[in-house]
Amino acid sequence: MFPLKYLAILMTALFLATGSAAEESWPMQQENKGEAQIVINGGKTGNVPFPHHAHQRSLSDCKPCHELFPQEKGAVEKLKADGRLKKKLVMKTCQSCHRKIKKTGEKSGPIGCKDCHSIR
Ligand code: HEC
Ligand code: HEC
Ligand code: HEC
């Protein structure tokens, strides 16, 4: 009959659809905001989960990151492989912003290696 597997897929699709409809209610700087949640390749130290839309909301600016790489999936990997983006430069950008904001006492992001490279 109706396998449970398909029901699970249907539920996931429904969940994603309503989730993204809610995302669209906040003001947009651009049409394509990319994925809400991204996993960045962090090499041997472990991969780095990155809440993309949360940053867009709290920073209301694309530039801190996208002046280093274009708004394309896989851009960081590609530029690093081509030698056009220094390894760990994106990482230093993440880290130094977190440090700066932490000093002001505002809610900030992780600074320690394992806190970012948490997917092993
Ligand atoms: C704090 C860093 C940061 C900010 C701010 C940021 N992005 Fe991104 N964005 C990323 C990263 C990291 C990727 C993944 C690149 C890769 O796959 O190599 C990405 C990828 C994308 C992509 C490609 C599709 C995808 O999801 O992988 C789009 C489109 C995008 N961003 C749009 C935006 C827009 C529009 C803004 C501003 C409203 C923005 N981003 C702000 C870090 C950021
Ligand atoms: C704020 C998050 C964050 C913190 C904290 C962080 N990293 Fe990273 N790291 C990243 C991201 C994102 C990348 C991939 C992009 C890049 O290379 O800039 C990365 C890449 C790397 C790479 C691979 C570079 C390459 O391509 O060869 C290594 C190794 C690494 N990190 C080690 C560390 C160590 C060791 C620490 C602690 C001293 C650390 N990271 C702290 C986010 C972080
Ligand atoms: C220009 C400043 C800035 C940059 C660049 C930046 N962040 Fe953040 N990050 C923040 C702020 C502010 C917060 C806390 C507010 C929030 O959760 O939205 C945060 C929170 C986080 C959190 C914790 C989210 C949570 O749910 O607690 C993670 C993980 C994170 N950042 C990863 C990264 C990674 C990886 C990068 C680089 C690709 C990065 N950030 C680049 C400002 C920045």
C-alpha cells in the first residue's frame, strides 16, 4: 500500500515548504538569499555548520562574506582550489567578527576551533 517511507518524505517536503514561506516574510536585500543552513568544508579539523539566513538577518549585509567570494554554491571550495582565495581567510573573517562583537557584549558566534569545526 502506501509505504511509510513516502509519508516521511511528504512530511519533510511540507515542513520545508512552510519553513521557507516564513523565511520570506522578512525584508530582502536580494532575490536569492541562498540556503538557510550551510555546511562549509573545514578540512581535517572537521566541517563547519553555518546558519546563513541567521547571519543575513543579524548583519543585514551580504558584504562581510561575499566581498571575499561570489553568491554561488561551492564558491569557497572552488576559489581555494584555484588559489584565488587564501586558505583560512574566510575562517579568519568569521572569527574576527565574532571576537569583535563579543567584546561589545552582544550575542556573538563561536571562536574556539572545535566550536566551529563541530562536524567530524
Ligand atoms: C557571514 C557570512 C555570509 C553572509 C553575511 C552572507 N552569506 Fe551568502 N554565503 C555564505 C557562505 C559561506 C556561502 C557558501 C559558499 C560556498 O558554498 O562555497 C554562501 C552562499 C550564498 C549563495 C549561494 C547558494 C548557497 O546557499 O550556497 C547565495 C545565493 C548567497 N550566499 C546569498 C547571500 C545574500 C543575498 C546575502 C546578504 C543578504 C548573503 N548571502 C550573506 C556566507 C555569507
Ligand atoms: C568561526 C568559525 C571557525 C573557527 C573558530 C575556526 N575555524 Fe577553521 N575554518 C572555518 C571555515 C569556515 C573554514 C573553511 C574556509 C576557509 O578555509 O577559510 C575553515 C578552514 C580550516 C582549515 C582548512 C584550511 C584548508 O583549506 O587547508 C583548517 C586546517 C582549520 N580551519 C583549522 C582551524 C583551527 C586549528 C582552529 C582553531 C585555532 C580553527 N580552524 C578555528 C571556520 C572556523
Ligand atoms: C560580520 C560579522 C560576522 C561574520 C563575518 C560571521 N559571523 Fe557568525 N555570528 C555573528 C553574530 C552577530 C552572531 C550571533 C547572532 C546570531 O546568532 O545571529 C553569530 C553567530 C554564529 C553562530 C552561532 C549561531 C547560534 O545559533 O548560536 C555560528 C555557528 C556562526 N556564527 C558561524 C559563523 C561562520 C562559520 C562564519 C564564517 C563563514 C561566520 N559565523 C561569520 C557575526 C558574524
